[in-house]
Amino acid sequence: MSARLERILVVPQPDEGVSFVVDGRERVCWNFATRYPRPFLYPVTDPHGNPITRLGHPAAPDHDHHRSVWFGHASVAGVDFWAERGGNQQVRQTAWIHYQDGDVAALAAVRLGWFDAHGVKLLSQDLILALTPLADNEYVLELQSEFRPEPVELVLGQTNFGFLGVRVARGISALYGHGALQDSEGRVGEQAIFGQRARWVDYSGLTAGTTTAGITYMDHPDNPRHPTHWHVRDDGWMCASFFMREPLVLVRGRSLRLRYALYVHNGRCNEQQIEAIWQQFATWRPWRNVGGRDSYRVWYERTT
């Protein structure tokens, strides 16, 4: 029997990045260089290889903090980890724990620290990025986070901004492109969806020439406050707004687990198809370390 590599490879890149490569083609890249205020995912490509997210707002120069797909929060113990205006606060990758190739799914497990302007760590985040390929070059990217406070008590303030932001490509935004914004309840557009609860929100439209594709942002039913409120804009922005209605106090010794997924698909929003993928995501159990922690014998599996 001839040797073969797994179908999905997690490949470290120069300049502090790691790519998820499916059948020889990069699908997403996790960028964690310390010169950035926070790590982010870019590129995130559609099934044809075109970027489906973007860096920055199409028309607002003060939105450079919109880094494709990224984690942030506007009030962690009163510190703004979102806007990148003033101060030296930073979300920084402090360790990579494990890169795991596979035929069904592949993952990168990393640890992030949220440091204030004085270098004091306020929040720890263990993040698992897991990519599962689907038919026709579609895929699901899971983002599983475990947040732990460093102080005895930490207030995550009420805000529309946090934890996970997505800035889509100009062509699929409703305002600057030829796209449409829709949620799981059949509502269409910013005015109808903003502040409402939904299982998922989808942005789809043109990604290159006449090519259509979309990205669906999914909230897992095990998340607290599910279904989440949504902060969305017709200019090409989506955020599961976990803190829109109330803050959250984290206490040392307890953690907050949040699980989201990005489903990258062909064509426009197909409600039945997206709902089927969400139902599949809803059955997936969290990833867990079954081979040790911070060691060379690490392995991750879904819990049963």
C-alpha cells in the first residue's frame, strides 16, 4: 500500500501564520503576528478560491480594526479590545498547543491572552479552529473558545461588540455590492435583523465576476443565551452579539465556552440547505484534548 497524506493539512507559514489546506488549496489562514493588535483569519476563501471576507471597511478608513474574522470585546474590565484607538492593549497568542491534520476534519488549538495597556493579562482564551470539508468545495470552520478570567472577578461589559466579528467581502455586502443579508427566521436586511435573535445569519452575493457564494455565521445551541442577538449592517458586517442586552461577570475557577461556526457555501442563501448544516453543527459535541496538555502527545477528539 502506498503512503498518503491526510486530505486536510494544517501548515505553519512564514511571518507567524498557519494555513488550513484542503486538497492542496489554502482555504483559511490564521494570522497571529505580535505586531497586530489581535490575531485574525485572512484569507477566508469561497469554494472557488476567491476571498469571501475582507480587511477593513469598504468606505470608512476608521474601521481598520475590522480584520476579516477576529475576536475582540469593547469592555473587558472597562478596557476596549475592539476599536484599536489609543492604548497598547492587545490580544496576543501566547502558545500554540497542537496542529492536527485529518481526512474528516483538521484543527489548530492555540492559547490567547488579553493584556491591558500595562501588560497585565485580564483574560485567557483557549481557542480551537477546526475545519471540516463538505461536498462541492464547501466547508465549515468551527471556532470553539474557552474564556477564563485572570482576576478573581472580571466584568465583561454590556456592548454590541464582542466576541467574534466578521467583515465580508465588498461584493457580498448589501450596501456596497450585490449581496443580501438574511437570518434563520426569514428576515432580510439590517433593519429587520439588527438586535433580533436567530440561530444563524447569512451573507451571500458576488465574490468574483459572476461567481456567487456566501458565508453563514452560526450560533451553537449549547451556547448560553442561545439563540443569540445579532449586530449586523448592510455594509457587510456580522457579529453574534452575546453582550447586547446584559454584561457577564466571570469568576476565577469558572469558564465561559462559546462555539460558533462559519459555513462557506456556493451560491445565494438556500434556507433549507443552511438549516440542514446548522442541524448538523448542533449535534457536534465540543472538541477535547484526549492525549495530554501542552505536550508532544496531544490529540483532540469530539466529546461523546
